[in-house]
Amino acid sequence: MRIAVTGSIATDHLLTFPGRFRDQLIEGRLDTVSLSFLADELEVRRGGVAANIAYGLGALGLAPLLVGAVGRDFAEYGELLAAQGVDTGSVHISEARHTARFICTTDAEQNQIGTFYAGAMSEARDIALAPVLDRAGGLDLVLVSPNDPEAMLRHTREAAALGVPFCADPSQQLARLDGDQVRLLLRGPRHLFTNAYEAQLVQERTGWTEAQVLERVGTWVITRGADGVRILAAGRPALDVPAVPADGTVEPTGAGDAFRAGFLAAVAGTDDTERAARLGAALATTALESVGSQAYTLDGERLLARIEDAYGPAAAADLAPVTKAVRV
């Protein structure tokens, strides 16, 4: 299956604050917040939603096409992604801007405060999908993930015009998109990905009820952290898939991206979203146990064992062909 993953490519600067954000907030003064948190750890990692998802797909043995914009500082990063099986031939290199940066602080309760600098990502609006399709000899799916807003709208329109199925993953960019833009992104995606908070934001931005959203999307996949995943589709009862328990300390950055990679790898050629959500949950937990969005490595047997422990032998047997393709 040939999947084009469009979206952000960035470097993550991940800081750890040993206290709790809420202890620093003064009731009645939230309109004039001026805070500084003394972090005691810093990790500089490769990130960006599209790159994270492509990394996970590559780890599972697929060869995704990464579509995004970066600066000339991308060379080493690109080599590392290529070694993971990611096709970076459709990545646009800016001559004027640096690769995007995400700076995120996590407190002792796993709450996060982040700032994203777009940089070269603003040039992603200049990337056309038709040449990507030609390079690949055809595409089976396009994922439209957080990116320059104009790029997200362009790639949604172009996927439809080219007759290529697409998935919508507006995620963090919902805060910047207006109602008309969100409604355009939801014109017939095969899957819509959000977390629980973003699910409410989608309805607020569009003015649509849950039922009205489901009239426009194939399935709505809502990640809920430790509470697992809820999958909604018009005319069907909600399907809840439990999370895979984590071993030890967790770091949440990139877990949602890993989930999407697992989901897309497993849903290829099938409409079995429960099967896909189980692999996604197992990959998300694997990512949770590493610091950084692309710090985890996969072992097919270990991944399959986690699936069996969480969902039983039948689920593991069903996903065994997918885990056998894990890149060593």
C-alpha cells in the first residue's frame, strides 16, 4: 500500500518541569499570565506530525511517501528517515527558512504547554500532489495531517480531484482553522482522526452535531489516552478499543502519531477498524515508553506479544502478518 503522508516536519525540543503547572496558576489572574518554568531535563528530538507518522509506517515495513517542507538543515534528518524506509523524495527544501521547531514542556502530571514555529512549513502550500502520485506510480491513500493551513486545504482538494482516498487529521491546527476551512477538510475523508478534546472542537468549529459530522466522514477515530480509542460511524454503535498498558514511565509526545501509523498500516486493504485500532494502540504505547516521537524501535515478536496480552490470542493471530513486516 502506497501512503502519502502530508504535514509538518520539525525538530522537537522537549523539556521536563518537575512541578505541576496548576500550582503556578492564580485564580482570578488568568487574563494576565506571565510564567517561567525551570526545566530540569531537555531532549532534542526529530519530530513533526507527518514525519512521526511516516517513521511509524516505515518501522512497520511500509514505504510511505513523506510530503512536507523543510529547511536546508534537514539533510541529516532526511537520511535517518530514509534509513527507516521513508521516501523523502517529495519533501520540499526551502532556501530561506529553517525547518519548523516544536518546543514543549511537560509537567509531573503529564500536562503539556507547547509552542510551534512554522518556519519552512509555510512553503508546504506550494507542493502539488500530482507529481507525488506520478513518482509513486499511484497512491492508495493520502493523509492530510497538521501543516500550513493552505497546504492542508490544497492537499484535501487535490486528493479528491485525483480520485485518491484521503484521511483528515487536523489535530493541533484546529485552533487556527475557521469553520469553513474545517468543513472543507471534512468533505468525505475515509477516516477522521482527533483526540477527545479535538472532537468537541470539530463540532464547535463546524457548527455540526456528532451525527452531522458522521454523515460526511467514513469513520471518526477518537483517541482518549489511557481510556483507549472510540470509533464512530454512521448507522453503527460506537466501538471502544482499550489502550495497551504501558510498562513504567511514559512520555506522551508522539503517541498519537504512532497510533495513526499503526492504524493505517493495519487498515490497509480492509475495513476492520477494530483490528487497526488494536495495532495503533500497541504502537502508541511503544512510543509512550520512549522520550521523543521517533526514539522507539520495534520488535515484531514483542509487539505481537503486547497485542496478545491486551486483546487475546485471536487478535494477535489476526495481526501477525502485519507485525512480521516490522523493519529490523
